[in-house]
Amino acid sequence: MSASVDPRLLNPRVAPKRTMRLSWSDPKFRSILVQVAIIGLLLGFVGYLVHNTMQNLEIQHIATGFGYLNRQAGIPIAESLISYNPAVNTYGRAIFVGLLNTLKVAVLGIVLSTILGTLIGIGRLSRNWLIAKTTAVYVEAIRDIPVLLQLLLWYTLMQTLPQPRQSFHLGDIAYLSNRGLKLPILVWQDAHWWTLAAFVVGVIGTFAWNRRALKIRDETGEKPAIWPAALGLCVAFPVLIWGALGAPLEIELPKLTGFNFVGGGTISPEYFSLELGLVLYTAAYIAEIVRSGIQAVPQGQWEAAGALGLRQGQILREIVLPQAMRVIIPPMTSQYLNITKNSSLAVAIGYQDLVSISQTVLNQTGQAIEGVGIFMAVYLSISLSISLFMNWYNARIALTER
């Protein structure tokens, strides 16, 4: 009598079936079960809070939901990037106006603070004693003063400027008074939108050509010139579109009429104080990030580049800074997030941003949970967008093994 043999053991192509045993002694099963239990407890706790909150609001006869966003706002807003009429527009549009005002502060603040902070950070490493010490004093002084106090200081200084009739002026072009900074403004027409679109296309084309030039350099050792393509795509192409559409160019100048100005563009004291304070404050931290990033590059890089006959400016621009960016980018992300969140301090000096307008809406409607939830969600979305972009850029410039 011969013993029977499992045919799956004789055929190596047929793998025996594995049975999964669910046992508490299995670490993988135990970890999954614990995670499911924790998630269940969290969801139950959140559900309890929501249910309890809805019950209390119903007992106090407080309306819930986001239907109030479609009601007439009646909130006057001094500055708006889009058309807004408090007698016609809704709370939803008012909040959107506040969002655009916040983005106007954050985007311009990020650009200006990056430029200023980079220059100051490089200045701290200058061989010129006066430049190095001046930038060091700036960094140490600005970082030790709370940002809110700086905003109040700049706003107070703006209020001490003379009246419009005694304003500081540059001919009949620009005026600086306690009403803000009045500047000439371009009367925007449809042709300008097409010109702007042509410029954006030109920038994209320039980046594409730059990437192609880098590939050619890797293959042949010679990099084609970038500036002719940039000049043609970013300057000549938009000018050609602008000229083909009639070349409209109407400048509206500010004019003093009575006790105030008429026409032109206005940078309000509130916006100017907020932007200036945030830029100067954030630039001090960015300067230290840039300085530490440059110092993280080995000194041998400077010496080797100098031995090849490169000037200091070339070494910094083409060799040191590209390597320092790998150290600079991660902490720079935090500063970009800070300047975005610090823009909410605008309420202290009367600038109507997202938080200020949302608080006004909250006081008028009484729907605090929805109002707070809206600007929390907006700030979270902005912060996540900045983080995603900076992480993408950081991954792109990171060193990779080949």
C-alpha cells in the first residue's frame, strides 16, 4: 500500500493555498484591529459632538446651515479686487472679497519678503563691514519685536502723514498722504487680457525652452542661449498681440479735487501698513535661512570656483545658491505659511481681509460655527497648497542617485 502524495507538491508551478488565521497573537492583525478601534472611537466622539451641538442650537432656536450666504450682505467694504455693492451682493460674495484681499496680501508678501530676505541674507555674509553689520542689526532688531506691534507702528506712522492738500507728491503723478498712496493706473480693456495671456504663454514657453537647453547641454556640453527666446516670447510676442488689438494705452492720473483725490489707483494706509510690516518681519527670518543655507555649502566650492577664475557674483549665483537651495527650501516653506497666517492680524489695523469680514458676517447672522468653519477651511486650503507646491519643488531639486 503506497502513501498518497499531494500533486501540488510534485508540480512546482502550483503553489499550495495559504490559509489566513485571525489570531490576537498575530502582530499584523492586532495592529489593524487597534487602528480600526481608534478610528471608530474618534468617529463616535465627533458624531457625539455634532449631535450635541445641533441639539443645543435647536433648543436656543439658532439657525444652522449655509443658506445665509445667499442673503443680502449690507457690509461696506473699502477695498475690493472685484465689483461689490453691499446693497445688492450677498454674504457669500462679501466673504469671497475678503478671501481675495487675503490672497493679495499673502502672494505679494511672499514675493517681496523672499527678495528682501535673500538680499539681506547675502548682505550678512558680505566682506563689507558696514553692509554686514547693518543687515545684522536689522535682523536682530526686527525679529525681537512682535509682528503685531510692528503693524500698529507702521499704521500709526501712516496716520501722521499730512492731509491730501499738503501731501508729498512726485510731480502730478504720485501723492502720499494720510489717505494712502495715490498712483497712476492703467484703464483696463479686453486687449490687455489677451496681452496678459500672451505673456503667460511666453513664460511657459521660456521654461520649456530652458528645459530643452539643459538637455542639450547634458548631451553636447554646450547650452544654447536662453535670453533670445525669453525676449521674444515674454516681450515681443505680448507686444505684438497688444499692437494687433489696437495698442490701447490710457493712463488715469490721480487729481486733487477739494479735500481728496479723484481717479488713479489707491494703496490704502491699512493695506500699505499690513504689507510693509509683514514683509519686513518675515524677511528677517528668511535672511537667516538664506545665510545658513549659503554657509552650509562647503568652503571648498568657493575655493574651487575661484581657482577657475570665476568672480564672486558668478560663484554665488551659479554654484553656491543652487546647492544652498536644498537647505533653504524646507524652512522657507514655514515662513510662507507664517506670512499667510499672520495676514489675519489685519483686523487690528482695520484692513478688511477674510477674517475681518467673516467676523462681521458672524456678528450679523449669529452663525458662528459656519463662519469660523469657513475661514478655517480657507486657511487650511491655502496652507496645504503652499506646502504641496514647496514640497514638489523641494523634491525636484533634491539630489538623486543615478
